[in-house]
Amino acid sequence: MFDKTYKQMKKKVSQLVSARFSHPVKTGLLVASSLMLAVGALIPTWQQIVVADQYQAQINALQAQNSSTQSTVNSLQSQAASYSDAIANLQAQINGLQASISANKALQQDLQNQITAAQAEIVKQRAILASDVKAMYVDGTPSSLELLATSKNLSDFVDKQEYRSRVQSKLQDTLKNIAELQKQLQEQEVKVVSLIKDMQSQQAQLDSSRAQQQGLLNYNQQQQADYTAQIQANNSKVAQLRAAQAAANATINGQLVSTGTCGGGYPAQAFNSYGGSWGCNYAKDNTIDKWGMYNRECVSYTAFKVYQAYGYMPYWGGHGNANEWPGNARAAGIPTSSTPKVGSVAIWNVGYYGHAMWVEAVNGDGSIVISQYNYSFDGNYSVMKVSASKADNFTYIYFD
């Protein structure tokens, strides 16, 4: 029934986004709708449609809240993705450090094994040196006379002396080398131990950062759940409002002749000159027609009927709620009247948006037969007989 063009919806959402409902209004909504239905017969027709249309303002406000809330949820989801990436990155760093720590601990163990082996070799070489010294020395002092006495000749004496010196020097060099190796291994072990300690400290910091990011992610996900629950609650309220709206509307309009999902010649395929399909077998408000109006809305249907009947339909800047059509028509030099005529567009200028209909027939008693879309806010087609007294409230636009 309503034309929800982009520009006007943007304006309406901006106006409604700050609206808030008090608890009594929320909880008493269905009760109020029931009362309005009960006393509907006592309220004049034009007043009843205003009351029924007030549901739409509440629906719009709830949908505006949902739009704002969904935007918040989308932002939270983006933040959650960032937290998840940070957690994954921190975990990768932690895993890398753990691998380095494990490798260095293995190196530390290897160094310790080498130090132990070096220490054992020192002990062994010292034992060999002690044995050799014992064999070559008497009371700790070499006796040249004894060496000379046991030698066959002077040359033999020199050979023995040189052999003793070489053995002694070799053992001393071996001990020195082993001791130097042990010192180097111990220095390396100190460095490895320090490196492991630093890595463990870094790992602890990363663990702390990861826990913080995880906490933020958990809080973010709880917020998402809370906001999603708010959206679902609002959607439930919207469904209740639409049901009450349709029930109220059913008591204030004319006699329905026929209804259907599609009809009235409204195209099922490809009427949009900009490409794409937008006909009545597509979801309501699925796309925008060539005049900037949403499909399966009342104004999109009447625009199509005008084009079908007369070969043209003015483009009014991508906007044109039903109650704006008379003003738009006059500005374009198209005549308007209070007298119904077959092939004219009837505008009911009540409520928030008004309602546009196509005049199919004018009866002798002043009643008219109209075809329309979205009468029950469901995006469907219907034909209705409207009494003369009610038809007098309409404005008719002559496009012929």
C-alpha cells in the first residue's frame, strides 16, 4: 500500500531512529488493537483509517530500531573477526616460541651431556697422566742419573728424555683443551638458559594478551546475542502490529470483490527499463521499478496501469508516496478532480502515506470498482467495490 522509495525511507528512518516506546505502549499494543476493532463500527471511516495507519508509524519505528541494531551487530561482527584474527596471530607466536623453547631445551640438554662427557674425559686423562708421571718420576723429581744408568748409551738416554717430555706435554695439552671445551660449553649453556627464560617471559605476555583478546571476543559475542534477541523481539512485535493493522483495515474499507497473489495485468517479468525482473511473483519491495517505486506497492501498480493505458508515466524524481501524487500531477500539468472516471488513479489522502488505486468502473449509484496492490500490507492484488460516500473522499488524477 505504501511507496517506500529510497529517498523517503532514508528521511523517515532518520526521523524515526530516535523514537522510543514506553513499556505501557509496548505491552498494551495488542489490547489497544482489540479495542479499536471492537468500537470500529462507531468511528467514521476516515478516522478509522487514520487509527489503522498509526500501526505503520509504530512498525516503521521498530524497523528503524532494528536497522540501527543490525548496524551495531554488523560492527560487532567486524570487531569479532578482528579479535579472532588477533587471537590466531598471538597463538601462532606462542606456538613459535614454544617450538624455539623446546629446541633450546634440547640444545641445553645436549650441552649438559657434552659438559658431563668433557668432565669424565678430564678425569680419565688426569688418571693417565698420574700413571705416567708415577712411572717416570721418583718422589716427584726425575733422576737423570737413573735415566742415564738405565740407558744403553747417551742416545738412548736422550730418546727416553724426549719421550717423557712429549708424553707429559701431550697430556697437559689434552687436559687444557678439555678444560677449555668445558668452559665454552658452560658459557653456551648459560646463554641458552637465559634465552629460554626470555622466551618463557615473552610466552607469558602473549598468553596474557591472548586471554584479554578472548575475553573481548566473548563479550562481543554476548553483545551480538543480546542485540540479535532485541531484533527478534522487535520482529515479533512488528508481526503483531501487522496482524492488528490488517484486522483494523478490514473493518474500514470497501467490499472486496477478489484477491490474489498477482493480477490486474501487473507484469511477472522484466518491466524495469533499467534491467532485471521485479514483477508480482517476486518478493514485495524486492526491487525498484523504472519510476523509482518499490514493486508490489500501490503506487508501483498504478504507475504501471497508467503506462499500460496511456503509454507514459511521469517520473517524479524517484519518490511519490500516494498522498503526494495529486501535488505532483498538478505541478506536471496533469488534471485532478473529485469526480471518479474509468482509467483514472484514485488517491485516498489519509494516513502516513495515503493509498493509490486504479478506477476500473464507475457505477450508477456513485460507487466505484477499483483494483489495487498492497491493500492489506502484504503486497498482493485485490479488486474492491467502494461506496459513493467513501469514493467522495478520493482525489482522481486524469492521465488521459
